[in-house]
Amino acid sequence: MERLLSRSPARAFGALFALFAGTLLLDTGTLFTALAVAAAIGSAFAVCCLVAARSAPPVPGTRIRTAIRDRARRTAFLPQRDPDASGRSRPRAPGHALRTTTA
């Protein structure tokens, strides 16, 4: 069974489903049996998904950096700046003009 799991998680799930298919197709099973079979198939599917996720090859860091850089270049808006940051003057309300700007 380990060899089957290491090859393909989908095959392992198929094998477990084939084992429980007899119980599902027979009308002699009780509600408890059907619930137990559904729980077993669900947990087997979760294990198969976990094995498949762990066996995926890692993505190189250069590919990730390139994707982030390309996305940043395609961005259509400028980043918002903090008006309260240190070194920035507060924007003034447009109520009355400053003496330095009037003639």
C-alpha cells in the first residue's frame, strides 16, 4: 500500500473507494455503516490531498521575485503616501490664501 501511496495519491484514493464500493452498493448496510464509510473516504481523500501537496516540486525563489516585480510594474495606481509621516507638512484647508502667495 505504501508503494501505491508514493506513486499517486489519486490511485490510493481510487483503491480505497473500490474497497468501500461494495458497502455503498449493497442495500443491507445501516445508516451507521454508510456514515462510517463516508468518514473513511473523506479522511482518505484528505490524506491523499496532503500527500499530493507535499510531493509538489518547490518553486524557485527567482520565479517568485520575477512574478512580484512584474505585478508591481503592471499596477495601475500609485501607492498612497502617509500625510502624517515625519518630515511632511500637513496639507492645509483651502479656506484662505497664504500671504506669501498673494501679490
